[in-house]
Amino acid sequence: MQIGIIGGGIAGLSTALALQQIGIDAQVFDAAPKFEPVGAGLALAANAIKGFQRLGIADEVIAQGNCLDGFHIFDAQGQLINRTDSRAMSAKYGLDNFVIHRAALHKVLVDHLPAASLHPNKRAIGCQPKEQGVTVQFQDNTETAFDHLLVADGIHSAVRKQLLPQAETRYAGYTCWRAIIDNPGLESLYASETWGKAGRVGWTPLKGNKIYWFACVNAPENDPSMKAMRVEDLQQHFKEYHTPIPDLFRQTKPEQLLWHDLYDLAPLPQFAFENALLLGDAGHATTPNMGQGACQAVEDAVVFADELQKDFSFNLAAQRFEKRRMPRTHWITRQSRFLGEVAQSQNWVFMRVRNFGLRHLPTWVNDKQLEKVYSVDF
Ligand SMILES: Cc1cc2nc3c(=O)[nH]c(=O)nc-3n(C[C@H](O)[C@H](O)[C@H](O)COP(=O)(O)OP(=O)(O)OC[C@H]3O[C@@H](n4cnc5c(N)ncnc54)[C@H](O)[C@@H]3O)c2cc1C
């Protein structure tokens, strides 16, 4: 069975590894000139770690990151709004609130795959379903025929646009800056977010005495004034926010700053097609508010290989995958979008009620929500 995977991100590489475990050597094609990721920090929850255990790489992944004790939400003055005890969660659901540099995770995945199966510099521009199999066209004027195709080329997937032209990416309403910087002397074992009228700032300690921070500001899509923002402008924008937020911006070098508008994918009616299947962000991209996009990509890999090994029929496995994965990924997309709206609200009355509600939220309500996220269907 010849399987081609378009996209060598977390979904594509994890799936190649999961297929390798059931005796299938898939070929992975990525648009980038090298199998080297860009990006910043990734928080991975207990469900992703369970996925890595299934893929046999959990220990290696864990060795590359940091396990945090908690997740705290503050208001702009630094008053605690809500707190999750990640040690308690880890005791209940398996290692949780783990953070890693995206590049380190990517390297673990790449190192487990044969170099000959990884094809950089191959941007897919379309696909042609044939009577038997599917042919993919690449931007370099080549084409390759496969028995089956896994489409994992991210939220703006070129192949999905052809299979499902009506799929709609939706701007979240806020734009995001991120950076990984040298730790300016913070001693913290928890991840935190600060929610205020100017927007949201989060920061997390990474392994190797680094800090990953992000900042989200409500803005129109592709706003030139946001695009022009430099670190000094962010410092000014969040000048009222509590320590250590000003220090994080001050410590950031211009070349460390990444900027993106945030999007998700309106829940799709279909992941499975004749001889093709959408995986990861190509099928169910979510806003990053729940930190679940990459986690769901890992779940996809495990579930698809699990279905395929039942009878080695791609189309049946793809249909069963769709049935298993669609309700959960749709739920995460909707919840994450809602959480973003709550966190990014600039309405004073709503913010006061929200902060009061979160301060007095019974622990069991928080736990119940998290339990649903952590309960994987492996
Ligand atoms: C700001 C931000 C923060 C996030 N934080 C978290 C977090 O903390 N935890 C978490 O779990 N998730 C997080 N996510 C989500 C996570 O990054 C994604 O869900 C995850 O990377 C999806 O993996 P993927 O492989 O499906 O897609 P991608 O990572 O987008 O990979 C797609 C790959 O396809 C390649 N490609 C693109 N087009 C083509 C083409 N035409 N032909 C061939 N190759 C192509 C790209 O080069 C890339 O390598 C965050 C996302 C954002 C934007």
C-alpha cells in the first residue's frame, strides 16, 4: 500500500510514525526547503502525551521539555483570577501541562523516520483522484501517483481547497505575537495568562532557561498597524500590565518576534474522501486558546493507524476515522473559539462578571471540562 502524506508538520510526521509501526512506509512531502519547523512554544496536554506513548516516543519527547505545576490566569494588575493545579491533573490523567519548543518535538519525530521517506521542497498544488489511487501535482511541475493520500498541509491546505472548496477559514478577531527569549530571571513552574482590556499576554518557562510568551490583541484581519508593531510598541500597548510582562517585551529582540493573525476552520462535514483523508489542521484547525491543535494532530495519527491496522482497507479506515474524530474535533474547535471570545472581551461589565465567576468557579467545574479534553479514544 503506497501512502503519500502531504505536509510534514506534527500531523504528517506523527502519522508517518504511526504507520511505520504497523509496517507501512509512507512518503512525506513538505513545501519547506528543509524538514525544519518554524514556530515557538507548544503546550501539550495529557491526551498528547498518551498519544506519544502509543507512538513509542513519550520518554524522548518529555526529556526535551518542561512539566509545569500549574496554569494561572491573572488580571492586568496581577490579581489571580483562576488557577489549575496541573500536578493534581497529572496524577489523575497522566502527565499534563507539558511545554516544549516546537522545533524539539519536530526533531524527535523526524529522527524516527527514514530520511529517504522525507521529501522537502515539494509544494502540492492539486490532486487528481484516479480510478485506482490519486495523483498529486507539485509546484515544481512534477506529479506523483499514490494508492492513497493523507492530507496534512495545515489550516490553509491547498489540497483540501480542491477536495472541499466550500471549507471556510475564519478569522478569530485577534492577532498574535509570539517569541522565545532568554529567561530574564523568572523563577516559575507554572504557565500563566493575563487577561485585560488591552488584550491577553501569556508566558511559560521552557527547558534551557528560555521563556515562551505570546500576546493577543483584538484587531481587524490583516491590519497594517498591527503588522507594523515592534516590540517597543507592544511594550507601550501593554504598559499597564503587571510584572514580569514589561520585562518579557524588553528582553525580546526584533528578530525573535513572530506575528500572525489567528484563524480556525469552520467545522467540516467530511474528513474522508475516495482514497484521501484530511488530518490535523487541514481537517480541523482550531484557535490556540485550549492549546489543543497539535494534541489533536497526535490523536489523529494514533486513531488512523489503529483503524487501518484492523483490515488494511484505507477507505474503510478513513470512514471509521471520520466517525471517531469528527465529534471531538468539532467540539474542541467550538469550545476554543468561545474561550477566545471570553478571554479577549473588552467589555468592562462582562470582564468584571467573568473575573468574579472564574475566581469563584468550583474546582469540579474546571475538572469536568478538562476531563473531556483528556479522555482520548485510543
Ligand atoms: C499561535 C499559536 C499557538 C499554538 N499553540 C499550541 C499549543 O500550545 N498546543 C497545541 O497543541 N497546539 C497549538 N497550536 C496549534 C498547532 O500549532 C497546530 O494545530 C499544529 O501545528 C497542526 O499541525 P499540522 O501538522 O496539522 O499543521 P502544520 O503545523 O501547519 O503543518 C503543515 C505542514 O504542511 C506544510 N505545507 C503547507 N502547505 C503545503 C503544500 N501545499 N504542500 C506541501 N506541504 C505543505 C507546511 O510547510 C507544514 O510543514 C498553536 C497554533 C498557533 C497559531
